[in-house]
Amino acid sequence: MSRPRLNDPPAPGSLFGRGLRLLRESEGRRYAISLSAVVLFEWAEDDRSTRRLVAAQLVNAKLATRVEVARVFGLHVNTVSRIAHVAAEGVTASIGRQRGPHGPFIQGDRGGRG
């Protein structure tokens, strides 16, 4: 395999993480993540669930940071963190704690619940 030379054109796609590239096929409206010459993931432009799963797997496999994945995928860093956590923990992570008050509130009490 030949090494790239100074005047060689850059490889297509956005480089991020540990040598990953985000490739976009303009005609078929498909995306792919490659590592060197190996395609790791592939999804259609309108397939949001697979896109989110790929983002989570890249973070959980430590192939890219949350910030890098957020930048390349056009997501907020908090969104990447949340989907990576849910993917790592499974369904129980999505259940979480019940929102709202967790006990009685005594009016006039300064700083807390009773």
C-alpha cells in the first residue's frame, strides 16, 4: 500500500475521532463511517434511529469523543451523551427516575421537603 504524498488530493469525507471518516453519497442520500478502507456503519439520510445508534456506538467504543460525534453528526453534546448512556445501559436507562416532586412539600419550610 502506498503512502500519501504531499500533492495527493485529500481523502473524501470528514475526518474525526481515531481515524474515522464520515462519508456522504450524494446521489443515494446515504452516509457511512469508515476506518481506513473498512466501512463500519452505513445508514440512509432519513434513518434517524440508526444515525443515533451509530453515534452512541462510536462514543461507547471510544472511537470518538462526545464533542467530535456531536460536531460531525450535527447533534448537541448533551443529546450524544444521553443516547450513548441509553445505548450502554439498555432500556433501564431510558426509564430513569420519575420526574417532579418526590415527597410532600411543607409550605413555609425554608429549603426543602418535609
